[in-house]
Amino acid sequence: MFTSSVSDRRKDYRIYNPVPVACEIVNTQGTPIRKLTVMAKDISSSGIYFEFGVALALNTEMKVEFSLPRTNHNIIATVKIKRIESTELENTFGIGAAFTEIQDNDRHEIVKFIEFLNIEKLLEITVRKGASDLHLLAEQQPALRIHGEIEPIDLPKLSSDEISKILFSTLSRQQIKQFEHEKELDYGLQFDSENRFRVNLHQQRGFTEATLRLINTRIPSFEELQLPDAVKDLARLKDGLILVAGPTGSGKTTTIAAMVDLINKEKKGVVITLERPIEFVHLNIKSIIKQREVGIDTNSFSTALKSSLRQDPNVIVIGEIEDIETVKTAIIAAETGHLVIASFHATDSMQAIDRLAGFFPTENRKQILSQLSHCLHGILTQVLLPRKDKLGRVLACEIVFANDAVKRIIRRDELIQLATAIQTGANFKMKSLNDAVKKYLDEGVIDEEAARAYLDEANKSYR
């Protein structure tokens, strides 16, 4: 069952649909007094929205004629202007007009068009089937990732233009312009009270496509995520740098949300999160939580991170380390008494440290590793493995605490010895990814095929 709010949204869903509209302004007797052509921006079953260089009077009646994609049928209707607003363009006004007279078959054509390009239907299917991702691909059927496997949805193929219409209908005018300029856009899309989607809109070979990651907005507990208690120990630290690493789609954001939730419930302080986009919304419990979205509240992680140091934080969460300035500032923050939790793409602890140092010129590597050896307190690397029974995935974690041996290895750039330090650090709650995967294999939770890739990768990394 879906919430009534979803049903209500679908009754008058508005589709982004730039199309020329021939208009005739009529007098009170219905006689045409002026002809003009406007470009409609949106259409719904109850009216159209267009932009025009003149602020037409409220309640002005017009006869309109336009056609919809996938049909040669012209729609003819009468509309009345109900809303006028300014736009970002000089001497241009946004005008909302409601249908007052329209043939039933014409309205039916509009409803069919809207239903076909309504994102709600695709989101419902994604939630209902328990998929992790929805893929919208040009000239192909929409597809879902379910328990790690890609499965097409039994729906018609979508063109690049139709994908644009579907996704642009969820964007502001400013976001549309940003995508058209940068050719990619990340943003969040709320579906219902419990489910939110992280959307990546992009182009490939000139076609507009999108990937939508399903996020359950309820923050799961450590127990639900099957996170080791050692991760709680990392979240309870007062300062230093904690790296949460793993490949794309390994649940790093969810793990960090659980860590922030624990801090929020146990500590009085200020937590600043820098995210792109915001996926889990935290309410203030014991801590003050400030969530800033890159692209909306700030222009970049590095700029926001520098600014956050002047906002009296105890904890800073970095949704993605992506450049040298972010690394520099994160280290400074960790060295000056802040707890910094940062997400990072890496397959294991050794690669995480090596990649961080790799942001810097070779001649600075020794200095950066020395700084890391002082401020780094722990690394959590995680992967999601498909279960043998096909009932979802399980989380395998590598946990490294920066004890004296680990700090010495980092400082001396002897990262190849990390595997030994992890094995001998079992008393410090350390665990290798290799051991975590083997445990699931020995227990029969995963099969050999699922385990092989990660065991081979781990063995390569520490060879």
C-alpha cells in the first residue's frame, strides 16, 4: 500500500513539456481579439504553465491549441489565467492557466501522456520490488537492481527526450539550467514519509539518462545494518579522522548516518554534515545537527568544510573526499580537536591511505603520511555481498584502529605491512575484509562465486 499523499500527487501531476502553443485571447463574448504563440513549460490534466513577455491579466480567457508527443492529435481547449509570477529572465512572466473548456477525449490524451511520463509509477515499482536502484536508459526499458542483479521492468522503452521530461518534472528551473550547463546533476527526491531517492542525472553519448538510488529515510540501527560494535567505538571518539571507505553502492552513507544518529543520542554538541545530496534527515536530540547540501547550500565540499570550522562544530561529516583542498582541511580539522568522519572510495584500508596521499605531489607524500599517522584514528572499509539464498545482501567490514603499530606503518610508508598489523590487532577489535568475507563463506551465507572476487582483491592488495 502507498500513502494517500502519493495518490494525491498523481491526481494533478505536472509534466515538464516544452511545446509551442497557439493562443487566441478572447473577449467576454468569446470573440478572438489577439493571436500569439507561447512556449508551454509544464502541462497537467487541469492546465498549462507558460512563459511570456507580457503580464497578461488574471482571469484572461484564451483558446489554445497544441499537440503532445507520441500523437499527431491536436488538442484544442479554453483556458483562464489563474496565476502570474516573475521569472529569472528580465521582462518575462510565468503564467499558470487552468482548463475551463476541453473535450473529454483531449483531457484523456493529456492524462495518458502524464501517466506515461509520471515518475511516481516508476518509484512505486522500485519500492514495492525492494530494489536498491532504478536505471532510466535511453532507448531501453527502465531497469532495477534487485539484490545486486539488474532486471528490466516490463514497460515501454524510453527515449532520451522522455527521460528528460520525466526527471525535469522533479526539478526547479535553476536545477534544469544547471544540468543543461554542466551535463550532470545530483539531487534528492522524496517519495513518501519513509523512502527517498538519491538521483544522478547525466549524459552518455549525448543521451540523457539517470540512476536513482533508493534510500529508506528511517535511519537503521547498528544491529539492523549488522555493523560490528567496534564502529560504535569509532563514533564515540572525541577527535581525529575516521575514514568510511568502500566501492560505490556499499552502504557508506547509511553507515555514517547510523554513526551520526548514535552521536546525536549520546552527546551534546554541534554536528555539521556536508552531503550531496542529503539522504537521511537528522532531528536534533542531544546534539545540534546542521546538514548542508553541496549544490544548494554551498558550492563545494572544500568551501563548505573551510566554512564549517567557523561554525563551532564538534563533529564534521564529509560526504565525499574529492580533491586535495578537502583532504588538507579535513586533516587540519582532525588535528585541531574535531571528530571528522569522511566517506571515501577505496576497496580496503591500504588503498584508502594510498589514495589519500595520492592527491598530493610525490614530493609531499612523506609529509602527508606523517600528518595522517597523527590524526587518523580509524578506517572502516565495507562491501555488500549477495546472500546465497537470494534474500538480500550482507555487510562485510574491515576495521582498522590506528594504534602505535599502524601509525608507524603509515608514517614510514610501509603500507604493505598493514595486513600483518590488522591480524595482530585482533585484541584492538581489528578485522580484515578477507576474514569477514571468509566467515560468511564458511557459514554458508554467501557462495564461493560471491566471495571469490573480494578474497582475490584483498589478497592482491596486501600481496
